[in-house]
Amino acid sequence: MNPSSSAKLRALPAIAAVAGDHARSQLQEGWYASRSFADPQHLIAADFTPEAILLAPNDPAQAASWLEALRRDTRLGLKPLLLTRHSGAAAAELSDGVATDGDAIIRTAMEMSQRNASVKRRDAMTADDRLLAFLYLRPERVLSPLTDWHNQRICRYPLADAFCDSGEDGVLLIDRLRRRGLLANTSLLERFHACGQCGAGHLLFVERCPQCGGIDITEQTFLHCYACGHVGTQDDYLRKDGLSCPQCLARLRHIGVDYDRALETLSCQSCSGRFTEPDVGARCLQCQNVATPDGLVERRFHGLKLTAAGELAARTGQVGDLFKLMDEFSQAHPEYFVQTLDWLIDVSRRHREVQFGLACLRFSNVHLLAASLPRHRLAQMFDALAQRLRALIRTTDLFMREDDTHSWLLLPQTTPAGMQVLLGRIAALSEASGQEDNHRIEIAISSLNSAEAGGQIAAAEVLMGTLRNSAS
């Protein structure tokens, strides 16, 4: 090898090749592989961190298994993983595509390496961090769901599953990032119905008798005799010489003149009931719950891409996006909230029977928690708090988040006693948010009820400023 060729190779990024026994021939010359391995486990155990990995598996099943093992590895999981050939939908989601030549591998590795330089380094990246970083390194990438009959939910996101810790659900991770405003839906790719009790998608639809609930249903033809009005099965009317009514013995020659076919076409063998439409029940094969079609829930699976807030979180690790979890339940715009409060103040002055409550919620230790807890732990705490708070707030109440520390509740037609009950439950949410290590989200509350104020209430902005200072 001449000196110029040696210098060129030293400048190239390190590339590892993993090839199965029957696929070694797919590794072409000129693909610049620095080292080769027989399987991903040998690469993971080696003291070697390549900039890109080229995979030549024997079959699609092995491709998916290899890719998942490498994505789960904290050292190699974000690296470009390229295949030598197409290996199915699961492999397509877990990989970075098919390598056409060695130069394409080099370009991919160098582009990701440059973009990776702008990502904030963390000692231990969580599943949330890794998925965000993966998408940040691949700006045009869209996560797509994979239909998998082995999976309880029917659909899953292979990358989210690979990045999750053991026992964690990838769909729940996706939902959490989407509620935080870090992922956005693209096109709708899958839609189906699932069990309303456990959320599983494996359903057995069974037609039942509407009278006794039996499943032994047969389709039969019923005839209606015009002479006496008798309705019976066609077998009851059959005679050797044609059709005759078994009740009045009238000969039935012409349909529409002597007889017609009745609407009932189904018969239950258990109770002998006759009916046109059966009841349909959906039995969940996971929890055995039986529900009507109206009792099922619709599941939608979209393609997902990184938002601007997601890019910022991937680069800087900011925690402001966590408050998106609090914004889900009908958050009011600040200007609308203030105008509504002013209106309620004016109405309550004129009509004493109109009462309202106003509460300022201050999350006093959020930034301390952000400094001491991993992001996924803090996100889980906020997610649980938001869901419990959503369950307490009525549809007529207004919620408004002012900043990363203060949020507001406006409670129309709420008595002082009712308000104290609600605020007590909100205060208890702080304890409910606690973790095993005693970390919890502390909530300071300052409130006012119009009935207790006796009509001596300042304008909305002045009132809010007073309560905000009281909650500090």
C-alpha cells in the first residue's frame, strides 16, 4: 500500500462490519471496514467504538435481532447502523437504511459525527434522551409504527422499545414525549379498536342471540302464510307436492300472493328465538372482558418527528418542555383567563349569588428536582401529577399555566367549602408524586373565594399579583 493510500485510510472514520456465516460474500471490497465481527455480542464486548456499523445478516429475523441488540447498547445505540440489503419492516425501522457503497457509509458516519458534537453530553442517558438524540442526529427521520400480532397493543414503535429499560413500554415513552411537545404527529398510519379495559388489540367478535345471549345461531329462511298469518321455517312448509302451511294446510303456490318471506332470518338453537340482527360482542383475549362495539376504544398510530422543542431538549437538556404535560387539559390563554376573571369579578359584585374561586399553584422545587433527578424520572413525576390534576378539575373550570413555576385555577360557582375540599385534594397530589427516594413535587397554594371577600375584590391582574406573592 502506498503512503497516500495509507494517509487516506487513517483519515476515514472507523467502521465495523458484522457478517453472518452465509452472508460474508455481501461485504464488498472498498467498503473501508476497519474490523469485522461474527455477531453483535463480540462487537459490544470489544474495546472498539466505530463511527458506523455495517451489518450483513443471514436473514430478516437475524437482522432485526442484531439491530435491536446494538440499539439497546448505550455505547453503540446511536451510531449509524447500515444493512447490506433490505431485511423487512422491523429492520428498516431500527437501521439507517441500506448501504449502496463504501462512500455512502463514510458520508453518513461523518455527517452524524458533526451533528453529534452539538449534543450536550450526559453521564447516563435515559430512554427519553436517547430517542431524542437519535432523531436529532437524523433530522429527516420519521418514526413509524410496526404492526405486530405478537404485541398486546398490535402496534409498536421498534426504536422506542429498543431504547426503553427492561419492563418499560415503548408506546408509553412515545406518548410521554408527545405530551411534552417534543414529538409531533405526521400522517395517520394505523387505526383500529382495542379493549376499553386493558387496551389490548386482540379481540374476538362473536354474534349472540339478543334474547338469551347464546352463540348457537343459524341462518334460516322463514315463510309467512297470508291465509292464517303463521310464520315458520321453510322446512316446516315443505311437502312432497310443494309448499303447504303446517297450521291451516293452505297450498302456497305464488310468493307475494299466497305467502312471503318473513324478515326474521336468524334462529337461536338454545331458546328458539327468531331475529333479524344478532348482538355483537367483542371478547378481549388478553383480559377476557366482553364489550359491545361501542365500548371499545379507538387507537391511532401516527408517524412521529422531532419538534423544535425536541431539538432544543436533545441539545441542551432543558426541562421547560416538562410543563407541556400540564397544558393538556384545556389550558386557557393568559389574556382570555384574565378577561374571564375580570368578568366574574364584575358579575359577583352585582349578583351576590354568583361565586367563584381563584387559586395560584406554585411548583416550588421544580428546578431543584431537575438538577438532581434524571430527566425521565422527573418526566414520570410530572406525567403522574398532570393526570391526577386533570381528574380533579371540572370541565367548567379554567386552568392556565403562567410560567414554569406558577399555574392558576379559576373555579366558577364554587362555594368556600367546595373550594377547600378541592384545594385539599390538590395539596395531597404533592405527596402522591413522591418517589422511593423521597423526592416529590412541592405545591404551594394561595387562594381566594369571592363569597369570603365580601365583594371587596380588586381587578384581575392586581388580585393575581397578590396571590402570586402569597404563594411564593
